Amino acid sequence: MAIKKELKEEIEIPEGINASITGSKIMMKKNNDEIQIELNARIKTIIEGNKIILEVKKATKNNKKLFGTIKAHIKNMIKGLTKKFKYKLKISNVHFPMTAVFDKTKNELVVKNFLGEKKERRIKIAKEVDVKINKEEIELESVNIEKAGQCAADIEKGTKVRNKDRRIFQDGIFISEKPGRIFKWN
């Protein structure tokens, strides 16, 4: 039988970030940016001064997993509020000149002339994500890594080539840079 041990972690909150726990959610705020995540009842989470303390007594295997997940989410919240997460996507077109435009009123990325299609493709973008388009490059920026990453994946999926030979039809919008990773383009 495995010995259940106690897990405890103190995460320091940088200056300028306000953190609060209401019910089962932790919320962090800096200037106009705000992020919140759902906490788990099995992990005791308290705020003392400028530290967030996570604690589990007699941790089981699942509690250890939850503990690590919540710790990572809180650290990502702090990273995002100090420096926004940035994703870069590259517009690649071989056959037809494709254009991408961001519609701020509907929060949609509009892709025109993809593979010569007459109908434009519309991809929903989360409100928390800022979009900048520079000719052949799209930049997504957000304090929430999950929202930015999901929008980047949605854009890539929205311009996926189906029922054609991928060796010939290499058109699309592809992720070229993620937080912490850069992909090489030849």
C-alpha cells in the first residue's frame, strides 16, 4: 500500500496583480485584463498576502494530478497577466491568392478566395483574443493561453484542405509560432 503524502506549494503573486477567490473560482486581475479558472474542492486553495497556497493532505494519485494541473493553470494566469501569450500563423497559398480580414463587429476572421472558392470562410474568434494581420502573417495575442491556442487551432482547422492531394494543394493558414516554440519555414 502506497503512503499518502502531503502536497503543499506556494506561488508568489507579482506586484500589480490582484487575486481573489470567490466560491470555487480564482480570479486574477491586472489593469483591464482579467482571468478566472475553476478550482477543485479536493485542493485547498488560499491567498495569504502576496502568495497563493495550494495544499492537499493525504494525496491520492488523482489528487496529485489535479494539484499539478491547478498549479500549472495558476502559473499560466500569472505569466499571461505579466506578458501576453502570442501565437503567429502564416498564410500559405500556392494556387489562388487568399486574403484574410478580421471583422471586429462579429469577432470573425474572414478568409476570402481559399482554393478559389466563391464563398468566404468565417472563423469565430474569442472576445479576449486580439488579432493583427500583417500581409502573410496573423498574430493572436491574449492573457489566456487556452483561448489564444484554441483560436489558433480553429483558424488552422477552418482552412484545412479536404478531398484533395495535400502534396499539390498546400494552401492554408498554419501555426508558425507558439509561446515557447518556433517552427522553421523553408
